[in-house]
Amino acid sequence: MASYWQIFISFFKIGSFTLGGGYAMIPLIQKEVVEKKAWLKESEFVEMLAIAQSAPGPIALNTAIFVGYKARGVKGVIFSSLGTILPSFIVILLIAMIFTDFKDNPGVERVFKGIRPAVVALIAAPLYQMGKSAGITRKTVIIPTLAALIVWQTGVSPIYIIIAAIAGGIAYGKFIKKK
């Protein structure tokens, strides 16, 4: 069983060395809690991740809350949450104190632009891996890809895409799948 400090240190480490936000943290959380520490099984992690995405709030924090609760109950939630939040809080505090001096520096702008492709790769790789473990096929990737392209190219609100997907799912379930 995980100790409170193990939970805190694991999430603090992940929060400290991840660039790109919550979705970039997911593969590191998965590797830490499923593969290294074995606090969760792969299937539990995938189910928990679906719930964490559905719950309001940042996905990395939601994931940390679920893992902390599963590992050590309510106190585990406190330690996992603090481990996730503190690195970002400290970094943002430091950046706020010194960034005003460097915000217009072209070198700093280039560094941030250079980090973007790495962040995309950090997000794409675990999504692909989790998709495989969740049984997602190439055919099922078409719909979200088309939805993203429609939003990007036409500027249509994602709300309309979601409403259309709900209507399509209901129609599929009532009319097509029954046959």
C-alpha cells in the first residue's frame, strides 16, 4: 500500500517535470501509478480517466484525486492533490515575479514556440496507447477527427458538434443498431 508521502512525491515529481498541462501529465501518471507503483490496474486507470475527463475541473487534478482516493482514501486525495497543484503554483509564482522583465524577449518567444510540438507529441502518444487498450479502432477515430477539423476550419462552435454527436448517437442506437 502506498504511503501518503509516496503519493505526494509521485504527483509532485509528475507535476514538476511535465510541460503542456493536464493532458500531457496523463501518460506520466499512467506510467507511475499503473506500471511502476501498481496502485491501479490498466483497466481501472482507463475507467478512472474517463470519469476524470467527465468531471468538472482540470483533468490532471481529477486524475490525482481518483488515484489518491483509490490508494489511501480521503487523506490520499489531499496528498495527491497537493502534489499535483504545488509545482504549478510555485512555477507560476516564480514566472509572475520575473516574466515581466523577459516577456518581450525574442529568444523566450522562440523557446515557447519550440516547446509546442513536443507538447503535442506528449499528448498524442498516450492517447494512441490508451485508445488501443480501450479497443478504439481506426474507424472510430474518424468522427472525432472530422469534428476537430470542422471546428478548426469553419469556426463552428464545439457545442453544435456535441449536440450533433448526441443526436447522431441517439439515432444510431434507436434505428441503425437495432437492425
